[in-house]
Amino acid sequence: MPGEAEAEIPACKPEEQVSEPAKEPTPEPSGAEAVPEKQASEPAKEPTPEPSGAEAVPKPAEEKATELREPASEKPSPVPPAVSKPPPASEDLPSCPLLLTVEDVSDSSVTVSWEPPESLGRLGIKGYVLEYHLEGASEWVPVNNAQPMMVTQHTLRNLAIGNKLFVRVSAVSPAGAGPAAVLDQPVHIKELIEAPKIRVPRYLRQTYLRKVGEVINLQIPFQGKPKPQVTWTHNGHALDTQRVNVRNGEQDSILFIRSAQRNDSGHYELSVRLDDLEAKAEIDILVIERPGPPKSIKLLDVWGFNAALEWTPPEDTGNTELLGYTVQKADRKTGQWFTVFERCHRTSCTVSDLIIGNSYSFRVFSENQCGLSATAPVTAELAHIQKADTVSKKEGIQERDFSEAPKFTHPLADHTTTPGYSTQLFCSVRASPKPKIIWMKNKMDIQGNPKYRALSEQGICSLEIRKPSPFDAGVYTCKAINALGEASVDCRLDVKASATH
């Protein structure tokens, strides 16, 4: 049967198939050579009687034949020369693998793939043998020590730039290797070119603000292969290397300024170039400081409980836009300054709810992102809040009652202080008769607590908090009570450690 014939040809015993023909007898000889073979064995068993007469004539011939035959049995016939292993039949070998292709080439590796052959042969395949040789060499070098691999894709690694590689692959069956598929062109290993690209951090996509004296340290990642040429410019000109340091690495560039100054502000451009390819990134840096004070402040008019002020903008805004102006007032008797307006955008204002009989000074600060100006101009004149003119009484006119329930003319303002530094809260109240002032923290009376000192003079109420701690933060209330009623104002006090810039 055909199936039995295939099973009788194992790949592991090619030598038995070759040696069987050597054991087969040579063509049968004729005459005397065939007969002595039987007689060589028969005389050992039964000796024949000696013939007489005519039978004795051929005896010498028989003895001669026996003598010729006995050496033949003692000395075996010469062994024919060994027959070389016959080449495997074409139907036992697989055909050539298909579609040998280069999948990927880097600067140190090559990845190739192929498809199985159309014909696997009668015995099937054990795998594939991948081989290569460099340009100029003639010997094919097997990959993976010539052990068949079952995959149809492989990566050759640790190659040198400049190598040209010839690659071939063949399918292997138990009978041997089939024909090889060879790449049409050699694979050239060369340094890959990666187009330059700059990745600007998000915080640098808008104007980067720093204060005068602070450090500027910008790290800008980029891509490019081989290493591209990196250059910086400031407002279209080369950098001042005495003030600005630049360090270019393989994948980033760092711009460093130890102590920023206002003239370091401007438009910076980073260029990453590789041959004809170039990428650019633009970064705007603004170095600012506190603004100068307004030039002057004037007291324009005083009427009733009001005072009108006007001032001129500062000459130096600190290299940035102003956020506004802060206006404060101070009673001549106490000398304490109270903020009336914050971030006022105009250069004039009217201060109201001033106390009759008091005299006030005013000052104004300019403000930007760095804070308030270091100094502030003060009004040269005092604003006197005059009492009403005395009018003589006429008989029959009832005396006017000036009794008034408490009313706060200046409320408490929220305040933030630093632990360990005493702070004060201020407000002003108007009432007749003179009201009783009660201070509370989180709606709890704090009268008599040595931590606090409360004062009330001429309608101005103050509370000093000695060396506050975070525990002293909370809502503080000032309550004024007289026979006609009561009023209260609140504020929040936060006790926080000062931020480190």
C-alpha cells in the first residue's frame, strides 16, 4: 500500500537503505564455481568413497576445486566500495518560502518576515533556517546557530552602521533544506534621521512672569536624531553669555539666569535644526517688580462727612500693568491707618462716613502683581470734619433730641496675620448716649481675656490680639449697645505663616 511504503523510509536510517545492495550476491557464476560451494560443506559431513578407474581421473580436478574453494570460504569476497547517500527526492523537500520581506530597519537591527512555502514536502517541515552575509563576504552565517526556528519573522540585532546585509531563508524538513528565498537587494544599515520637534511645557505657552532677583531656569525638551543643532535668541539677537547660561543635552535645552533683571524680559526663540529640517519655539518672559508710588495726592474738597481726593499715576509701574490703587485714612488723634479702597482703578475718589470733629490725613499706594508700592504720598492738608454751627435757641422751641441708636460708620475688615506678631482690628461707631462696646470671638464674649486688649475712644473701637496663633483665627464681632438699640459688625481673622517666594 502507498501508506506502508512511506512508513518504510525513516529519515533516521539512510545508511541501511544504502548497504542492502552490497549484501546481494553478484551474478551467479557458471560451472565449477557453483558446484564447489555445496561440496565445501558436504565433505565436512560425509566423506565420499574413493572412486576407482575412470572416476579417479577427475579427482585431481575436484581436489583442485576444493583447494580453490576453501580459501574463498576463509577469505571473504572483497566488499564493494561504499555507495554515497542518494540525494533526497524532490517531493521530500519543501519548496522555497514566500514573500521574504524587510519589515523594519533601524540603525542597529533589521526585521524580516516571510510566508510558509507552497509545498511542505511529504515529510513536512521542522522550521526555517535564516542566514546572512555582509557585503564583501562570501560565507553565509546562520542565525540562531543554524537551529530551525518555527517563527516566520526574526530581528537581527547588534548591527553596525554602514553594514550592507544579504539575507536568505529556507525551509527545513527531515530530509533536508529546501531552496532558499533571497532578498533582491541588500539591506543598508544607516543612521536614522528623526525630524526635530520641540515640546514646550504648558506653563511656558503664556507669558512667564518672574520677579527681579529670582532665578529663571527653563528646561525645554526636544526630539531629533542625530543630535540637532540648538540655538537661542533674545529679541532676535544672540544671548548675552555673561548673564544667560545655556546647556544643550541630547533631548533638552536649559536656559538659566541666576538673578533676573528687568532687561531680561522679552521674546526668546529656541531653534532646533537638523540639515534642512528645523523646529522653533517662542517663549515670552516678563521680569517685574513693585511699582513706584503715585506722584502726588491732593485734598480737593471737604463737606459734611466727606472728603474728595485726587492723585497722579506713578512714573514706574514695575514693568507691568497696574492692578489699581489702595487709599487709606488716618485720624490725627490715633495715627492709625485704615484702608478705605482697594484696587481703585481711577485716580480720584471720595471718602465718606468721616467722624465729626476729627481731622484726617490720606495716602495712596499703587499696586501691581508684585504688590503695593514701597511708599505712598500723603495729603499735605488735613481734612477737618466741622461740627454744625451753633444756632441760638428761641423761646418756645423745644430742644432737639440728638439721641441715636448705635450705627457703625466703618465696619471691621477681614484680616490675615502671621503667627507670633500682634495684630489689631478697628471699626468706628456713632451713637448717643455713648454705647457699651462688647467684643466676641465666634459669638463668645472675650471680655477680660488677657489675650485681648479692647479700646474705645471717640467712637473708634480697636481690639489688639497679642501674639496670635492659628487657634486665634475665627470670626470676631464688635457689638455696640445703648438704651436706644444695638448694632454689630463682623470680620474674619486668618492666622497663616507667610508664604515663601
